[in-house]
Amino acid sequence: MPIYVRHTRAVQLAELPPHIRDKLTEHAESRQIELSNVRAWLTRSENPLASSGLGKLLRRRANPADPDEEHSTVVVLHPTQILVVTDGAKRGTAILSLPLTQASVAPGSVLGAKLNLALQDPAGFTITGFPGDQVGSYYVGLGPEAAAAECFSAVHSAITTAKNPPTE
């Protein structure tokens, strides 16, 4: 059983909760990223109660390390950037952005593959290329809906196109 119950859908930025939209706008403006011509997907992730008897008795969550009962992830695909927003009641709102030319994307969890772990959350993808002391990566969990496959396909295509522009 996956740790999270997720549902993904395509959204317009105007449909996002105001606090998420405001933080996203602030982040984009500080980096001169125009948000008028973007595609976006919203995933709601529920961290359900643990399935074991003891976990249920103690009212533990399936992922006890996650401080939130549920959180939202927004993937925003700009013509030259990818932005990822994560928002939860306890974790707050965090936004990452990365030029498509610096990004790489792979289906599933790259960390899980490196550790040779059986993937418990099969729908999703990992974005790699975030700057830091070491190259950073971020796992984006997705739901089972067609919009989730559309999200991954669009991100993969945009990164591939950005790195391999048509020549004339």
C-alpha cells in the first residue's frame, strides 16, 4: 500500500488557494519569471492513519515523519522554468524553481532506486539539478489520474526540448 493517498488534476493558477498563489507570485516576481503562460498541476496528498493495529490504536500516520495529515504540491511548467510548490498546515509553503536547461527528470524516486528500495509510491517523478553544495533533487508524488501522466509527460517533454532545441 502506498504511504500517501494522492489525487492530481490540472489547474489554472487562479484556482490555487490564495496563500499558495501569493507565495508563488512573490517567488516568481523575485526571479523575473512571468506566470501568464504556464501550465500547472495540483496534487493533494493525504497521509492516512497507519494500517497496523498498534498504529491505529496510537493514531499514528502511515508516514510518521510527515508533520501534516495532508499537503498540496503544485507543479508549474513555464516555457523556461519548472517551479514546485509544497504546502501544508505545519510545514508551511516552500517553493523551488529551476531552469529547464539545468533540470533532469526521471520517473519514480531516484533515491529509492539508488538505495535499491521497493518503491512504495509508484506514481511520481524526481527532478534533479537544484543548485547547492551537491546537486539537489526533489520527488514529486502524483495521483493515479490521467492528469498525473500528463504532468510527467509535459515536464519530460519540456526539459528534453529545452536541452535539445530545434536547429535550423
